[in-house]
Amino acid sequence: MLMTIDELVRKAKEDGASDVHLICGVPPKYRHDGNLENMADEPLTREDCKKYARELIGEELYEQFEKVGEIDLAETYADNRCRLHVFKQQGVPSAAIRLLREEIPVLENLGLPPAAMEICGLHKGIVLVTGETGSGKSTTLAAIIDKINHTKKCHIVTLEDPVEYIYTPDLCVFNQREVGFDTMSFASGLRASLREDPDVILIGEMRDRETIETAITAAETGHLVLATLHTGSASDSVDRMVQVFPEGMQAQIRLQLSMCLEAVLTQKLVLKKGGGRTLACEMMVMTDAIRNLIRSGNTPQIANSISTSAAIGGQTMDQALIRLVKEGKITRETAIENAVDKAFIKKNAF
């Protein structure tokens, strides 16, 4: 018998899975500790997938979905808020369902470097949380936003696709805008937000030149901008932001970034001893040396500067992995597997 979406989400939640995948020709699957596993024995038929798609997006949006081929939204199933992506493949609907945490986690409990706590005290500038899909970027940003909510009196505007965590106002007030429903795009929503008297602006993802350019302007005019990028290091993040601009503008953008970028957190979830996963996190805290490297375009040297900034809270991904080995949370082999410089890990992780 076909499981309902509620039943699938409930089972995934009980088993500690992060995502549910519904694909024609294979059984429903979920991602557990990074691996895909079956949730049932019977493969899904075309009709099963169409039924799930209608259940997920509703009849009102199904006609739109048939035309455009994919749709994003967020809904609650089995008392758990979920991020949904329903899409067509070979003419048949598929779905990826991300289970979001029911409660926004406490920032101090995420395993971030201690210096990350200072982000909540910033009044302006850009803070980036980067990493591959599923590395916990949205969770970290939500925890930062919630910490600000309980410690400062601010107006926070979020631009998300879709809205994931719902914040309960404490000291702050919120306007949570969903791209595609409340605003046409990240860029247009971000431009509009500058007229909404915000203190903090959360951008779900900086995807294009206009969004990045407006984010820099917002940071320069006294706003704290929090955003994500799908990059693997602080230096990659700087390069990604600069390279969306024409060559003639890149020197100016590097100059502006060197002045308004405040921190970059790069996250990776790695296998933990005894099962599960734990967070490894690189953190770039801005120093005069790093600002000079950004200005001059010498981004490959940023990692070296981060490695020598431990006194103010900076750490590279390799330093984070070594710390996890020494704390007994991961094996030396896991550290080597996830290392940027494997020789460095082999020499220092014991």
C-alpha cells in the first residue's frame, strides 16, 4: 500500500533522515547519514508519482507545474516543516523533500568555531555561510538570526526560496518574503528591502550579479547582510563574487568587498565515530592582511592567512578536521578523506 507524504516524513524523522526522494521506477528513499536507503519495497509507478506531486503541491499549483516543470515550496507534514522541490524527469514528476528542524537550534550547540558567536554582534557588513548542498547552511543562518532575535532590537527582512524556518518575534520584528510569491526574484526583493528600513537582511542565495551588487551596497550603507554561496572555501567565495562582474569592474568590486566582508563560514558534514555526522567548519575572520589579499586579488593566499589567525578565531577546514580528530569525534581516515591538504592532515592528525 502506498505510504502518504505524512507517513513518509514521519518515518524519515523517526529514523533521523534528512531528505526523502520520490522517483518513478524505484522505491521511496531517504538520505540517512549521507547515504540513500529504501523506505519501502515496491518501486513507484508513474501514477504513484503523479499522485504524490498532486498531494505535495495541490491542484491549484499543479497546472502551473505542468507548464514550467519544477516548483519550490515549503509545507508541514507530520508536524515537521519541509522544503519541497517537485520536478519533472522524462515527463514524470519526481520530488525531493528536505526535513527541516522543528525548532531553530541554539547557535552555541552547532559545533561552530567560538568566533562565530560574534557575528550576532555585528551592525553592518556581509557574512557568508558557504558549503555544498546539505551541509547545514540554512540551519546555521537560522540560528544566527534567532540569536539576534533574542539579543537585539532589530528589523529583520529575509528573502528565501522558499521560506524555511518561521521565526517567532522576540526583541526583533520580521518580514519573511518568499521569492516567486512575495517578490519576483532575490535581486528585486533585495532592492526593495533597502526601502523597508531593515537592520538585518538574510538572502537565501546570492545567485547573480545584481543580487551580489545590491548586497554590497546594502552592507556599505550600514546593514548587516547574511547570505549563502555554494562554494568550498573562503577564497572560492571571494572569487565567485568577483567573477560574476565584467573584468573592468572587478578591481572596484574587490576593493568594496575588502571593506565590507566581515566573515566567511564554510561548512562540511563529516562522518562521526559511532555513526551520524558532525560539523567541520572553516572560519575566515577579517584581518588587515586578508583585506589586502582581497584588494590585490591574491585570493590563493587567503588560506595561509586564515591558518595564522587562530588568535582572533580563524581556522582552516584542515585545522577544523584535526581538532575533531583530537577531540575523538572523527577518525584520522575521515579527516584525510575530507582534507584540502591531505599531507598536512597526515602529519598533524594523531
